[in-house]
Amino acid sequence: MVVAFLAPALILYLGLLIFPALQAFYLSLFETSGFGDTPTWVGIGNYTRLLSDPIFWGALRNMSMIMVVGGVATFGLAFLFTMLLNSGLRGKKLFRALIFLPNIIAVVAITTFWSFVFMPRYGLLTSVLKALGLTSLASISWTAPENVFFAMMVGLVWISAGFYTILILAGADKVPTDMYEAARLEGASTFQIFRLITLPMIWDVILITLVLWSIHAIKIVEFPYAFGGPNIDQNLYTPAIYLYIMGFGQREPVYALGYSTAIGVALFFLTLVTIVLLRFVFKRERVEY
Amino acid sequence: MNKFLTLRGAKRGFSYLVVGGWSAFSVFFILWIILASLKRNRDLFGKPWSIPIDPAWGNYVKTWVNNRFGDYFLNSLIVTSVSVAALLLVSVPAAYVLSRGRFAGRQALSNFFAFGMGVPIPLLFVPLFVIMTTMRLGDSLTGLSIVYVALSIPFSIYVLEGFFASLPSELESAAIIDGCSDFQVFRHVMLPLAGPGIATVAILNFVGLWNEYQLSLVLLNSPENRTLSLGIYSLITSMQYSGGDWAGLFAGVTIVMVPTILLFIILSERMISGITMGGVK
């Protein structure tokens, strides 16, 4: 029974996840367009090319910005919401559901909305700023190359904050309530309770969520790509978007399949290194309760 | 004492303001899109905050028929439902033996499946495209479904294992003593007990695959195969040439988001607890 129960899942998993992942390593050593031409062995050629590719470095910088700046904003908001939701508000479940809501909506739907918000001249943001009399701010073009990345980040953080709130909140809810009550009786403030009780008690949850966020930031395609639309600005490239464009192109196909896959392999190692680093940096004795 | 109370009141008010304001924005986001989808383009740009008194239902007709969102809706529905059904068929039994079976290498195999959650999906773009093309499943909804199933296995098994592990073992032993075979124990005892867990995994995957679009972008090509997300993306692309029918676009956006919002209204508790179970076990 064990074999029969495991076989279908294992075959699919091996065939369409593990095998292509391994194949990626092999493919990344070739130069090929995939269509009938014989792949040319280039060894680590794709990787050396990658190291001197300014577009790739720009994409890596964007990725780090998402990971660090977006991460600080996302986790800052998630901590704030966890703290406030656990301070004895009524309607906690309703608020939690509404904060999480953007996560169940198609990314393209969300990016379409944010595109309209940041649209030059007619956008919702410009319209609000005009109504507030902030004409100098209203004349800023939010989708101009120098601003578009941060405009994208606003939408991204908006979604992510809800996702990490429910994870951190779930951790905080597992902390025994008598600890909170005792602290509250002693006169601890909401912030003190969060910093001195919740945070240390859910340290392992924080670590997991940080790992999740980093993995997410490294492989992110959908949100910035859809936000950029056709002819996506290079300022929105993440390594994974660059991978897609080198592999499949936008208007004009590129089909640099080997090079594209090399970017994927780089992402894989980035993921590994980040997980190991995070585990090392955040290693702390687990609090037992 | 009085001063203390007002301070607390102020703090409480601040909490409601922040949390309530953020929550209200989620509601605003949905309502604004729906209202935008019922406006004429002139009003959408001229009066973005107005409420359409005379709703332009024609936007939906145009999007559903002329822009083929009816077909895309059907494609999305079929791909998503078939994938979720197939996914449950393969991952429920696997998770069951991984969580309750007794055989050598069980833990190792379980970890091996979990490893799949850490593989960045873009790494698989090119290899999957090549594999699907060689198997003559490129640019087909069948091919896309198979890939969806395979790539959803690690998360699904991980969450399902948790559900199976949480079931009491007394019933299992009782059934065995009564002479049930291993399969009968699974089919008639454990499966019904795991029902809520399986439903949770089904809903989470349904929403996830309904909204998915990077793999469909890589694997699909023909217009007739488009899912809703791809339909919206291609509509945006075509708007570059034909001028912006943003109202029609927002009708398309409403079509893609209404099903998951309805599911969320009915099942938000279950969805949230499923996700937190997967993330914070």
C-alpha cells in the first residue's frame, strides 16, 4: 500500500520538479535557443557572462531592495498589526481577514489597480494630492523610471504585510494568555508586551517568516512583472524577471535558454545561502513554554 | 484615574484607527474596482471618485464576448478544478502514508518532498518549457494542469501530513482490531476524519492556481488557451495600441477577482488557519 500510495505523487514530483531542477544545472552550461539547433557547450561561460552583465547586477540590486527595504516595511507593519490586534480590540477576526484580503486576489488584478493609482495626470494618487492642494507632489510622475520601483514596492508591501501579519499573529496567539494577563496587570504597555513577551516567545516563528520572505523576494516575478506591463522598465527587473525575459522575451523573443537557466541556478544558490545565513544570524536558544 | 482612562481611550482609538483604516482600504480597493468597471471611460478619468448612477453594463458584455473573457473564464475554471482534483488524488494518499505509515526512510522521504518548497520556480521555467514541448504538451491546458499538480505537491503534502498526524490513533487501532485492512482503515476511518483538512488544502490550492500566472505565461501561447490572468495581461498589452479602455479592463479584473472573494467571504477562517498551519507549524 505504501508504494501504491506514494508512487503517483513521487513520480510527478521527481519528473516535473526534481528532474527539471537538475536539468537546469546541466542546461546552464550550454548556449542554445532550444529550437532544433545543437546546443553549444560553453562550460561556465554563462556564469562569467552573468557576472559582467550590468542588467543582472541591477536586477540583483532591485531584489535586495525588495528583500531589505520591502522586508523592513512588511515586517514593521506586520508587527504593528499583530501588536494592535492583540491589544484587546473587538472584531479581531474581521480585521485580520480584511488585512489579509489582497492575498487571495489575482496579482494582475492588484497591479491593474495600482497602475491606475500611480497613473500620471489621471491617477487616483494625483487626484487625492490635488484635492489636498499639494500641487507640487501632484505633478510628480510616479511611473517615471526613477520612481516606478518604489511605486511597485508600495503595492507589494501592501499585499505582503497582510500575509505576514496572519503568520506572526498565529504565532503570537499560541503564547499562553496568562503571560499576557500577568504582564498587563503589572502595567506593561502594549509595545512592551510585544517586545518583551511576544517577540522572544515566537522567535522560531519570526525566523520561519523571515526565511519565507527571503525566498519570496529572491524568486519574485509576478507582481513587478505585471506592474511593469508590456515593455517593462528595467528599473523593475528582478533576477527572475530577467530570467524570464532572456528565456522567452517580451515583444521580440530572445531564447537565450542557457543564459536564462544560469540565472535560475544563481537564484537557487542565493536561496540556499540566504537560508543558511538567516539561520546562523538568528540562531538563539528556543524559549520553552 | 480619569486621566488614565482617557489615555487608554486614546490608545484604543489609535489602534482602531490604524487597523480599521488599513482594513477599510481593502474594502475600498474592491469597491472602487467594481465601480470603475461600471463607468464610461470618460467618467473613469474625469470623475474617478464618482458612483456610476447609470451603470455601463456594456463594459461586461464587451469584455466577456468581444475580448473573449467568457472563454478565459472557462479555461481558468477547468484548469483550476481539474488540477485541484488531480492534486488531491495524488497527494492525500501520499501524505497519509508519509504521516502514519511505518516504513524505513519515511522521515527522509517526507523531508525530500518538503525540499520542493524551497526550489525557486523560475529555475524550472526553461526546463519545464523544454520538457512540455518534447512531450507535445506545450501550449496546452492539459500540460499546464500537470505542471500545476506537480509543483503544488510539496506544499499540499506538507500541510496534509500535519492534518493526518493530528488525528487520534485510537480509532485506527480499533478498526484494525475489527478486521479492517490497511486500505479500509484509510478509506473508511482516516479519510472522513481528515475531511476538513483536505477541504482546506483544496481551497488554498484552488485560489492559488486560479490566480497563478507566471507558469501559464511560460507554458501557454495561443490566445484560445489563455486563463483569466493571461487574458488581463494581454488586454493591457493590446491597450497600448488601441488606446485605453480602462473601464473594460476593470470589468475583466472584476471577473477574475469575484470568485476568490466569494470563496474568501464564506471560508476566510479556514483559509487563514490553513495557511498559518503550513507556515507556523
